[in-house]
Amino acid sequence: MIPYGKQFIDSDDIQDVVLALNGEMLTTGPLVERFESELSEKVGAPTVVVSSGTAALHSAYAAIGLKQGDEIITPPITFVATQATAILLGAKIVFVDVQPDTGNLDPELVRSAITPKTRAIVAVDYAGHPADLRELRLIADQYNIYLIEDAAHSIGSTYYGQPVGSIADLTTFSFFPTKNLTTGEGGAVSSTIPKLLERAKKFSRQGLVREPSKFKLENDGPWHQEVHEFGLNYRLPDILCALGISQVKKLDRFKERRREVFDYYSHELAELDWLNLPIERDYVSSNWHLFPIRVPAKERKTIFNLLRAANIGVQVNYIPAYRHPAFSDYKIDPIQFPKSEQFYESEISIPMHAGLKDSELEHVIKSIKSSL
Ligand SMILES: *Cc1c(COP(=O)(O)O)cnc(C)c1O
């Protein structure tokens, strides 16, 4: 099976992990800060690492103090972690429909979804293509709310020349194996606002305060530490940071290959009028995480099954989040989100990763061409 997404691990990665295993510290050691500083350089803003993309979202929401009664605006076309972590803090999700070409949050529809309870607009860079961050920023500033970017798909992408991570108030990344770089499980939060990043970091490290200048209790001795606000253990161990450091070095090469695959597919599939291809806006350079084609909705299952039968590990990204039974008390009528429904019903993610061989790409193209 040619998977739709896959990690790229080489002997340098393996060697660095083995070195870390032989080191003094398995968990919080010197490699955590090194990975954070490599990432900060790459994404153009200070960054803290955490144990997953889900942990990154949870920590980002905790950083803005998201709580019971607050609302956040999110698109339905995403992995449900974008919403789940906010709901677990007591917030309510306000869904806003997507653009049919990118699958990203439609800024035109965001304004009318804002209420006095809205605390943040949470954009998702679907497939690696940054959302319309300028338009969303204008709205966020006008209403004095936060702009958060779920960049689980888009580390390495740029928007008007700026790297993803340096644009929103808080940006979250995932290092799950199918994503653009991997630590097995892992994630990160970036922010240009030091106070927010500090709060996200503290939340992900049990809420522990260790700097004596910040103590509220009497400092009784070197063992003293305090918790001012509760947090969780979302630390990323040194062993995985070793892999991350080695992977970041290859991010530009990964992006180059992903973009080659994108260009090849786009060129080869352009002649098929029954199929919609992903697009890239002029001011974007996407580190493609997915290659989402859109086919006629009534043929989707047939084409999907034919491709699976041809040993192509296609996937569908995503079931609109509000369809999950966990949202049943929201009583959402899908008719309110025609673009998301249409996108979901016609979407197939074909293989997109840095390790794809030319012969595999040819097989994918041949199989798609003969599938309808
Ligand atoms: C993968 C993903 C997440 C969650 O990341 P994990 O590392 O799997 O916890 C969140 N949002 C989106 C859009 C994702 O694709």
C-alpha cells in the first residue's frame, strides 16, 4: 500500500535518537531547549515543544484563559482536536463554513459569527495552505479577540513571505508521523507575544513555578516550587527532541519534494474535467501536507475503493467536525454548512509525502485516470 502520508526517517535520525538514549536525561534534558531554538528559527517566533498537536491546542487555549461561557470560531473541515481541547476547557464552538477552493475558514462569514462571548478565531491551514490570515487578523483586531492558527499541516509554509508560526497570536504544530516533520508523537506552540507563550509553557509543565522572584509563598529552600494555576504534563522527552532536531534540518528538503509531487500531480491531472485540484494562492508557498482532490460526490466511494484496490492508501480529510456524535447536543443542521458538506462529500486525499518515488506517483496517476 502506498500510504496517503508517511514519515521520512533516515540513518541520521536513528543515530541521533540512539545518542539521546545513551545520554544522562531521557526526558527534560538539553535537547528540549535545542529543539525549541531550532524550531523558533524555522517558524520565525519563540516556540515551546509539547507532547502532541492536541496538547499544543489545549495549551494555547489555556494561554488565552479560555473558560466556561467563552466562544471560539472554527471551521468544520479539520481534525476534531481543534474543537475538543476548547470544549474541555468549557468553551462553546461556533462553526463557520469554509472556502470551496482551499477548504479554509471563509473570512467573509466570520464577522457575522462574532458575539460578545467570542474570544478567538481559530483558523486551520488545511492541507498545508495557510488560511486568509490578513483578513482574519483585521477582524480579530477590530473585535479585540485572539487569532489562533492550527498549523498541524503547515510547518514550513509561508504567507506573504512570512513563515507560518510568526503570524497569528498563537500557532500550534503537530509532529505526528504523517505531518510535515515527525517526532513520533509531538507538537509545539509558537507566539510572538511572550506572556502568552509563557502561559502555554507553564500549562504544559504542570503549572510549576520555579523562579524565586515569582513565588507567592515563603521560599523555604532549594526544593521549593509552587503551582499558581493548574496544568498538565505535556512535556516532550529528550529522546523525541533528538529526532525532532534531526528532522528540522531536513524540513526544506521535505518541502521541496512535497512541492515536486504537487506540481507533478497538478500537471498530470489537469486534463480531467471531472476532478477539482487543490490550488495555491499567489502569496502562499505551501509545504503540502495533503493532496486533496475533489471528485463528483456520488462517485467518491467508488473511486476511493478502486484506488484502495490498486494499493493506494487514500484517505478522506475530514468528516465535518460537527457530525461527530459528541456534538449531538449542538443540534447542528448540516444545511448551514453547504461548502463543508460539499467539500467532505467529494474529497479524497491521495498520497503526499517526502518519500514518494516517481514510480509510485506514476501508478497513482494511472489509477486515477482509469477510475472514472
Ligand atoms: C494532526 C492534527 C491535530 C492533532 O495533532 P496530534 O499531534 O495528532 O495530537 C490537530 N489539528 C489538525 C488539523 C491535525 O491535522
